[in-house]
Amino acid sequence: MTQPKDAAARRAVKPVICYPVETLPAPNMPVYEAARQNLTKVDEVLAPARDAAVFNVPAGHFFRISSVEGSQVGDLNLWSANDLSEKFYTGKTRALHGTHITTGQQMWSSFPQLRPMATITHDTLGWYGIDEFGGSVHDVIGTRCDPYTHNLLAGGQYHHCCHSNLSRAMGDHLGITAQEAESHVHDVLNVFMCTGFTRDTGQYFMKGSPVRPGDYLEFFAEIDLLGCLSACPGGDCSDKHSSDSAQCHPLLIEVFKPADDSLEGWKSPAMNGYNRSHGL
Ligand SMILES: [Zn+2]
């Protein structure tokens, strides 16, 4: 293909950050850091291998997702426990924080609330950074493995993709069918998954997760949360997903209450301030 004479100059234009976060209200990390020193476990749920589990986290509590038996990635959905139409918005979280999130960054909810649902307060894989392939951990760029894409690419009927695991668990929890529940399922935070985009073709890639038993990702619930976590059929996602061929392990979810009066100055975030008139 012919290129314009000034192609190199056009490519050399410097990028600017779309959403500079300097004006984003920053979470008060020292308050969370102090509060997490004195936690009492109030609940524990295991997401079985190739399956999902539902959990509740009251606002002002912490929750942890831990690797327990072997290297395993998890697909996390979050909703406001009081209004399932308010759910985790991966796209906006990505636009604000980048392709992968870690300590100090937040999971944002859908419109019109667009507020922090959860703040990451500890990440034992925070040391990983960005590797030589452009890969990093805990992405908001993948969607979730699902049987529709699998059918499109490989044919067949596979029933333990994260999308189906989340749909079954939510159906069970809400007393509705998995088909009804799947409209609540949304794009995930890929907990412990190591992913990126290839530099040459821009394609989404995965590689074996660096997570090991004992590693965990910890969150602070900014609002009352309903969560659902699927232990992905891809296992550590080093090779395949959407089949039973990968070695898979459960993931542990634990909920913790901080000591009374330990959240000095913290308030559950209000709904977004836009007036929703849309100019009319
Ligand atoms: Zn999956």
C-alpha cells in the first residue's frame, strides 16, 4: 500500500493520555492500609475448579481472592448488592487505569452511577510489573471465556466456560434460570491472569500465570457488593481454555470486617454527579 510522504511524521506524533487521572478523587490508601492491619474473617466461600461461587461483601469490608492449591486464574463479576443494574464496567476502568489493575486502583461501576465499587488494597503479584512481552497481571481487557465464541471458533458445546459458570451460579443465587441470569453476567476482572496485546498484530494473548498458592488479591468494598467468581477452565491459562484439558484448581474468597472506628473519614461513594439531562 502506498504511504503519504509525511507518513513517518504522522506516526511520530506523541500520544497523550486520554483520561489523565490527576483530578480523579484518590482513595485514601493510608486509611485502608491501617484498617487492614486488624481484620476479622466473617465469611469464606470456595469457587470450585471449572465452576463459580457467589459472595456478599458489605460496604466497608475487605475481601480477598486467594490461590489455594495451584496456579489458577479467576473471572470476577461485581454488582451493587442493592441494584443489579449497577455492575462492574471494565471498559471505563481500563480507560481510567490502564489494561491491568493493582493496589491503589479501583473497579468502576456502570452508568449512571460511575463510582468506585471496590479499591484494590493489596496485591501479592504487584512485583510482576510489565514483562518483556507486554504482559501483566489482573487484566480488564479480556472479556470472559464463553461458549458462544468457543462454538464459533471450534464448534461443539462446552458448558464450563466462565460465562456459563457465572450464569449458573447467579441463576442459583437469584432463583432464576441460567439463561435468565446470563444477562447479568458482564465483562470481568481477570484475577491472576497474565495477558497483553502482541506488538506485531495487536492480538490479545495469555501466558502461564505467575500466581502460586498463598498469593492473593485484596479489595475494599466501597459499596454493598454482590460478587461472583469463576475458577476458569483455562487453569493457569498457559495453554488452552474453554475445554477440560487444562489442570484446574479452586479459588478461595474470604470476607473480612475491619475493627470499629478504623475507617476514619471514609464514606461510601455517592452516585456520579452528572445531572442526566443530556442537554434537554
Ligand atoms: Zn475463563
